[in-house]
Amino acid sequence: MPDFSPSPRRRQIAPAWIGYALTALWIFAASLFFWFLPDTAEAESESGPGKLLLVFAVLFPVALIWIAVFVAQALRTMRQETVALRGALEKLVQSLKNGETGAQNPALQSQLAEIATLTRLTDNRISALTEQTLRRQGKSSTPRMEAALSEAGHQPAEDAAAQPALPLSGPNHAERMPISIAEFIRALDFPKTADDRDGFRIMRRAMEERRLSKLLSVAQDLLSVMSEDGIYMDDLHPDLPMARVWRRFANGERGITISALGGIRDRTALTLVKSRMKADTDFRDKAHNFLREFDTVLRNFEQTADDDELNAMATTRSARAFMLLGRVAGTFD
């Protein structure tokens, strides 16, 4: 298999040595400044605030230099990985032009795995670089507290006709705040442990929402049944699709454009679920009901959520169950 990984030597030479050179130059310039510092200024610098200001004046440019070095190294690495990924894609395209398929050419399967690995590396580095940049700029990533689901949503026409809008009575219902985006995502992940009080509080609020309660109830049943077969959502590590793929699915696209939603690669889990769906009609009915309910809720949530919130939703236990069951049921075909 060809090695498309970037060279470690090339990755570090330029940014690191430039950082060392600039640091040495700055320390030399600061030393000259203190050497020729007038006596009056030297006396002022010996005071407490003066010493603190001098230390800050010396160290702050050094910190800026190495922040720039970190960013340059990250960008250099991503650029090399992009070149490697382009080479892998070119080989894949050439194989497809020659009429080779994954079943006919095992090397093609290895090439696809190589592309997936390089893509994940690049995505992880971009995420890490973004997180580091936001942290240094002092920007917080606190979750939004807007309502996760709109009042109108995507209610089917037959449901709207069968259930006309009725006036809501009672002061408690009128005062109840709709579930927020952060709470919605937390509810889809279920309480972490038996002592997760905040998780259970959010679950109680989520179960008061008609659309969410139906989804969470069937999801809880399915997770319980799958755990009997040794399938736990926390053990699954899918290739998470980008937010735009979720939006395409929510807007009705099917086929190759949303195939990334079937990113579950655990062969054991896929085989066990497929066998269960064939042998257990009750499980199969619940699975199809869950897929419909998740689709309905997702179409509503997608209108409110930004890309980061969709990505956070994709990591929940409910979303992983959707990706697993959807792949087995052919929902993404």
C-alpha cells in the first residue's frame, strides 16, 4: 500500500526554527534594552508594578511567537495531509475508470480505508486548531438556550387534520418553557448514570413534549433490547457525517449524497441487529417506528440548529442508534 502520510521531518523544520530564531532575536533585543536602560528608568523598574510590567513586556511577544508557530505547524500538517488525500483520491478515480470494484479489487478497499483515515486526521486537526484559537481569543462556546423545536414544525397533514389545534388551559402549561437546544441534545443522549440528576431532570422535561416523548420512549426500548445482545451505543465509534449531510437528509435527499449517515463500521453490531430485525417482528416494528420519529424530529430541529449543534446531536446515543438501525434498514440508500 502506498504511504501517503506526511513526512515528520518536513512537518517541523520551518515553523520551529523560525520560532527559535525570533525568540532568540527578541531576547537579545530585550537584553540590549536593559543594558542601556537609564538609571532613572532602572530605579522605576525595581518597584513591584514596574517589575510585573517588564516581565509582561518580555514574555508576551514570546508567547505570540509560539502561538504563531503552533498555527503554522498545524496548517503545514493539514496542507500535507490534503496533498496525500488528493493523491489517494486520484488513485481511486483511476481504479474506477479501469472498471475495478471493491469486491474485485481488495486493494481498493484498503485505499478507501486510507482515505477515510486521512479525512479523519484532517478533520481532527481542524477541530483542534479551531478550539485552540477560540480558547486563546477568550471566546466561550456556551450552548444556546433557544427552543429546540418550533411550534409548527413539520407536522404531517393527516396528523394536523386529525388533531386540530385546541386551546391550552391551565397556568402551569402556559408558563412552561419549551425545551432548549442544549436540553434537547442532552435528552437524546439519556442520563449517563443512575446518579445523573441533571440528566433525569432534562428527561422529565423532554417527556412532556409530545414529539420528543414518542421518540425517546421507543429509543429507550430499542437501546434496552440491543443491550441484551451486547450492543451498547457508547461502544460504537461511527464516522460522524458533516452537518450538511444531516441537513440534506432532513430536506428529503436520499442515496449517495447522504450515505455518510450510515457511518457505523462495527460488523458485529450490524450483524446482530440485522439478525434481530429478521427474527423479531416486534423489534423490527419498533425500529421502523423509531426511524420515522427521529426523521420527523430531525426535520424540525434542523431548522433551528447551527452546524455545531447538529454535530453535537450526532454524537448522542439516539443518533448513533439511528445511524445503526438506518444502515441495517436501508434508510440511507
